[in-house]
Amino acid sequence: MSTYGDRGNLLILAHRARARGIPVEPIEVRSTEPLPRHADIYLLGGGEDGPQSLAAQRLNTDGALHRAVESGSVIFAVCAGYQLLGASFYAKDQQHAGLGLLDLRSDRGPSRAVGELAGPVDPRLSLPTLTGFENHGGRTHLGPEVYPLAEVTTGVGNDGSTEGAFRGTVLGTYSHGPALARNPALADLLLRWATGNNQLAPLDDSWSERLRGERLAALTPQ
Ligand code: GLN
């Protein structure tokens, strides 16, 4: 699924890894192809209802993502990709089985959530305020086995109060933008999880910090 520009997350991760001398081998998987068994990071983007239910079916049949999570791979999923990591989600007004990799389920909301999304991230992750752009009809309800990624101060996210979820090295968000271009510290968190290197050299993020500053200032009531 790549409707919403989430392929940009791959470009950002690859750039930030290579800038630290970490070799990168990006593998783009079409839905008819088997998933690589031993990737360090799996990225799932957003998409429309049709591709979302197809992706869930195929990923469940393939089974590689489940085994990868068990062996400690990192999963970063956005919107439709995030919803399908849960127990169930709605697409085309029907409930579909998700992958059951995060303790959450999604149903339909009263209206489509479209616009800026922002809020402070769970302090356990030590990240700056999350910002992004959301565009989804679903609402997501978290179970006790996951932590919300962030609180919502602007936008809707999961349900108007929390946004995204994580457990172990599996993390999902409603944030497009793409998320990792707008939140480079989140990209580095995924790289730290994948490499075990907690001493990644800092990069010049002044452009993305300017964009963040601009977006956050636009959201702050005058
Ligand atoms: N089809 C899902 C929804 O509308 C996901 C949309 C998306 O990935 N942006 O809730």
C-alpha cells in the first residue's frame, strides 16, 4: 500500500542509516510476492479499503511478518497498515480479520478524519511532539497490551484522545506526511531498535525542524 506517500518513510530510513555508515538493502514487496523472512525493519504504508483487506489476507496467509516479530524485527506501520496489525478492522463496510500483532481493533468513525495530527509522545520513547497528516475513516480502540504512541492535542488519531500504539519493536501511527520525514527522531528510534546502536551520530535536521516549528506554530491558537 502506498497511496499516501508513505514510501517516503523508506527513503528517510535508508538515508539516515547510510549517513551513519549502516548498509541498507531496501526490498519493495508487491502484494503477490512472498515477504522476505529476515528483514530488520518492515514498513507498511496506508491505503484504501480494497488493498487493505487484500494485504491483511495475504500477510496472514504468508505468516512471515508474525515470525519476524517473534524474532525481534522492527515493524513500522501507518494508517491502513497500522489498522491491519490489530485484531480486526473495517473496510468497505465489512469487518476483516487483522494480523493480531498489536492488541487493538478498528471500527468506523462518525466522519472521516482529515487534517493535521499532533500530540506529545509517550515519555518512555523520549521523542519530541509527533506531527503528521491524517486521512482515515476508521477509529482504533487499544487493548491493555499496547501503549498509545501519543496523546492527541490536534486531530483525531485513534479516537480523539490517543494516537498510534506500540509494543516491543512494533509501532503504528495514523500519521502520514510521510511520518518519518516530519519526525526524524522517530526514524532514529526505529534505527536504534533495529541495530541495537544507541549512539547514532546526530544529523543536520534543521530543515525538518523548521517544518515542524512551522506546523506546530500554525496549530497553536494565537
Ligand atoms: N482505509 C482506512 C481508513 O479509512 C485507512 C486509510 C489510510 O490508510 N489513510 O480508515
